[in-house]
Amino acid sequence: MYHLKIISNFAAAHNLLNYQGDCENLHGHNWKIEVTVATRDLDSAGLGVDFKILKRHTNAILDRLDHKYLNKLDFFIELSPSSENISRYIFESLETELKVPGVEIEAVTVWESDNACATYTRD
């Protein structure tokens, strides 16, 4: 099995819902995003998936989040835009939009700071 990873980022504002503390107030992050995919097979060029393709799909999804107030986006209207929920949003969006035979989205990790992250997988 081959595991491929790309790293990207976006900046946005949010406030957590039903949270008792400072993060319930409007604030922002420069999120770092890690996307890991898995495949058993390589193409004739020896690639599981071209990083360029994976980056293009990931960045198209991140463009929908970048420099936005996440709480106002449809997905997060009634769902707290926590790092956990952002990782699931990106994972599910990629799962729908990345159609490369034999390539599965394995994990999406969302870093909200240098020492705090959340990862979503489909286990």
C-alpha cells in the first residue's frame, strides 16, 4: 500500500458553538491541512496519483474556506466549525470530488496551531 500526503493551508475566522471559554468569541487561525491518500497500484509513470491533481482538488475546497467567516458557510450553520468538523468537511468534500480509480482518501488533518490538530478518517 502506498500512502501519499500533501500539505496546504488556509486562513479563516470562526467561533465555536456551545463552548464555555474564549474560543466561543470570534477569532481566526492560519490552518495547516494535511491530506493523505492511499493506493495499492501505480500508473505507468510510477505514481499513485499525481500530486498536482491532489493539490488542485484540495485547494479548490480550501478556496471555499479561505478568508471566510466559517460559521456563515452552509456546512457550519448549525455545526460548530471546530478543527474536528473542518477535517470532516474537507475529507467528505475530497471523497466526493477526487475521482481517481484506486485512490482512497485516508485522512485529513487540520492543524489550528503548531501544537494542536484534529484528524478525520473513515474507519
